[in-house]
Amino acid sequence: MSQVTNSAKSSTLIDARGPRFGAAITTVVFAAALATNNVWFVVVQAVVFTIGAFKGPQFTPYAFIYKKVVKPLLKGEVPTEEVKPPQFAQKVGLLFAVVAIVGAATGLDLLFSVAVAMALGAAFLNAAFNFCLGCEMYLLLLRARSK
């Protein structure tokens, strides 16, 4: 799980539940892509990842749905986290989506399937267990760089 903080020194804090909701939708999208072998599911997901990677996950269509539909139904204190780890995770997801698209475009079905399956696994881990692989990678890279 990425580090959750309420610190005032963080540059941008987001509702930590939002990326998990987005991961649930991403899981469904990648499962559909894998089950149907349809690259268009991955293309749509790549657009979402692009927004999340460059503007931030709080600006994706999934975040909009979360804010308008899901968040009003939730009660209690809002857990927050720094935006950088989930934004990095969006970049990693985008990389896998691009690899899958290249695999589909070049007729390398195995490359498509493996890239989609790996992204599906990562999204499922986040959605089901609140374990964000991309966020953890970000934190490990940050620790390695500070040594």
C-alpha cells in the first residue's frame, strides 16, 4: 500500500479511495480486452492512463465518476495521499497499454495478451487488496535515489 498522509507539506493530496475505484474500472476494461482480444478496450484505457499520467489521476473520467457518484455515498474521514505515486502508476499502466497496442497492431497476439494480463493483474491487486504496484515501484525508486 502506498504511504497515506495528511501532511501539510505534500504538494497535492488526493482522496486515496479514488485511484482504487479507478483500478476497479480498469480491471473490468482489461478483463474485457483479454476475454475478447479487442484492442479498442486497451486504446480507451490508454487514453485514461494518458490523462492520469500527465494531468494526474484526479482528472481522469474514472475520478469524475468517483467524485460525482461514489464519494457522496461514503461517510467518515477522507484518507488522503500524495498524488505522485498514483500518477507514476498511471505512467506504468500507460506503458503496458502501449505495448499491448503495439502487439495488436503488429499481429503479435502473445505480446498483446501478456501486456494486458500483466496490467490486469496490477489493476486487480489495487482494486481488490489496495496494493498499488506502480505506487510501490515509485516509492522504491524514490528510496533508491535518496541513498
